[in-house]
Amino acid sequence: MEIKSAVFKKGSPSISGVFDDGLPHVAFIGRSNVGKSSTINALTKSKNLAKTSSAPGATKHINMFLINNKFYIVDLPGYGFVRGSVGKRDTLHNLIESYLSYPYDKEQKIVLILDAKVGPTKDDLDILSSLERLGKDIVVAINKVDRLKNSEIKSAQQKILSLVGPHKIVFYSAEKGESVKELWLKINS
Ligand code: GDP
């Protein structure tokens, strides 16, 4: 995909305003630290559009980036590990849930990012089941393939595929730029 413009539009602590202007959404979801910001930056060829951070749990809002004046990249809060109280963690999970359960009748893709080295965690698989149940158009994006040794790649891929099941899947590396084009192709398919 040719990126002509990528602009941060808003960060919202609730879903209020998130669906207002009716443009298509490509929403990214994943555990904290899985490389969600790096993925958004790689896809938009920007260094710093989504802030990458090595501190887990840094993103607490739904952040929206307008791409080519045509659609939004939606950066959902990372799940799984949230610094702070249990209450804060629940608030974030509610925010993710209210985004996912909103009945958006426009085009909406959900990109679930997993870690190739760690494999799908219980949280990841729970989210995937929810997405399936909600009938979402899902892409499963397996990041950090560069962390696998050549000798590990095949068995790691097979294991992940068997856990994830039949979905649009792409293995890539946001950091190395490997298969990022393929990720766009899957998102657009
Ligand atoms: P987020 O919390 O999901 O937004 O994750 P970030 O994009 O901030 O990345 C978390 C950490 O993972 C950072 O230290 C990144 O440099 C690292 N990271 C992200 N993508 C990759 C990748 O493709 N390969 C490797 N090896 N590290 C990555």
C-alpha cells in the first residue's frame, strides 16, 4: 500500500467519537510489548507515528491515525500486563471490549498481533475466540520472526498454525521490515 499521509487524529479514553465519521477501521490488538507500535510504524513507514516503548502497558487510550485521508489505523491498548492496580487493568480490558463489541457497520479489520518466539498465550487465544465469536474480519499477524533461529522456524510456525487454526496469517518482523508488505496484502484481502 502506498502511504501518502499518516496523521495522528485522536487518543480517546473511551469509545466516544471513535466511530463517528464512518471511515473504515484497521484495528491492531495485542499483548503489551508484542510490537504493536513497531508494526504500525513499519506499515506506515514512519519512525515515530505510534510511540514504541519498551515499558509494557504504556498505551492507555484508543489511538487513531488517519491514513491517506481514507481509513483509520486504530491502536487499541495492549492487554495482558498493565502496570498499576487491578482496577486500571479492568478499565483497559473494558475499553478493548467496548471497541470490539461496538456494532460498526462499516469496513473493519482486526489485526491480532502475536509473538513468534513466545507463541500464542492463553490471553491471545481468548481474544482470538472472542473475535471469532463476534464474527470479525481477522488477520493474525505473527511478529518478531527474526528472533527465531533458522532451525526453529518450521516447528514454531507449525505449532502456531495448529493453535491459531484457519485464519489469514502472516509471519513478519516489524523491526527488520521482513514481510511487512505481505502483512498489508493480508489486511487488504
Ligand atoms: P507495543 O507495546 O506492543 O506497542 O510494542 P513496541 O512496538 O513498543 O515494541 C516492544 C519491544 O519489542 C521493543 O523493544 C521493540 O524494539 C521490540 N520489537 C518490536 N518488533 C520487533 C521485531 O520484529 N523483532 C524484534 N526482535 N523486536 C521487536
